Amino acid sequence: MPREEPIKKIADFFNLKRDDIVSDSYGLAAKEHGTIPTLPPNAIIPTVVEDAYLPLRGRVHAGNAQEPDSIEGEVIVSKTLANRHPKGYFLEVEGDCMDKVYPEGCHVLIDPDKEPQNGSVAVVSIDSADYVMRRLLRTSSTMVLSPESFNDEHEDVIITADSGHTVELIGTVVWFQPSEEME
């Protein structure tokens, strides 16, 4: 294997990338030796990812339903993700009711236009006041907001058609990421 300094000088002189000189898989060396692997049909070739920012609007409780905390900020995501959810915004998870799926402190992307399917994780408002994030299960007359937690103290919230409670869909969780880089 050649030393790095001569590789850099050669690459700079000929306006090449390091990979073009030493590559065994995709650069010019691989092309010269015929060792470039073939890609399957319809393979997606990685491209440069453009960044976008979506708003961070508050915290959502993943535990007992309660009034959400408002916070302001932005979360960086790929432009592709932002384009897929143009009205999307982030909420920071507070509590351990959904910690098998979404760890406390992570950011969840909420799409207010996406109708949740049976089994989706959704943020809902109960009786136009308290907000909670849970797995949503529905039958014709019953809605179950189910926790997915390592803490066995969390129970299903069951709302029947004749319970007198209202449930408003705030949005469906479509993505999540840590609030900061993990060490």
C-alpha cells in the first residue's frame, strides 16, 4: 500500500480523488481492473444529502396525558424528509411511556396531515386539553391508546364511544432521531 503523502500529491496533480488511485471497489483503479461490483436493478445510488430545518414546537408527554410544554427551535433533517412532510414539525419526547420505541429526550417528527393507521403511533389531545403520544388501536366503538414501555406501571387509555370523552388527532409520528449526537 503506498504512503498517503504521495497518493495525495498524485491525486491533487491529476485532479483525482484518493479513491480513484487506491480503490479496490469503485474508483478508477477498480474500473481499470474490472472489479467494480454490479448493482442490482433499481438500486438507489447514494447522493449528496441536502439539509433542511423543521420547527421544534414543544414537548409531548409519553406517559400521563397533560398539557404540552412549548419550546422553540429547529431540527436539522434531510431535505428529502422535509419535502415528504411539508407541514411536519418536531416534538421532544418527555416520559417513559413509549421508551421501547422512542427514548425519552428524542425528537419525533409529527405529520399533522397523515391519517394514522390502526397501530400507528400518534399524538392526540384528550378532551381538547391534555396531549399524549401512544400507539393508537381502533375498533368501531373503542379507541385504545397503548403504551410501549419497559415501565409496567403504564396502562392503556381506553375511550369508548359512550364515554363522553373526545379525542383529537394532532398528528402521526413518522420519524424520530436523537436530540443530539450520542457519545
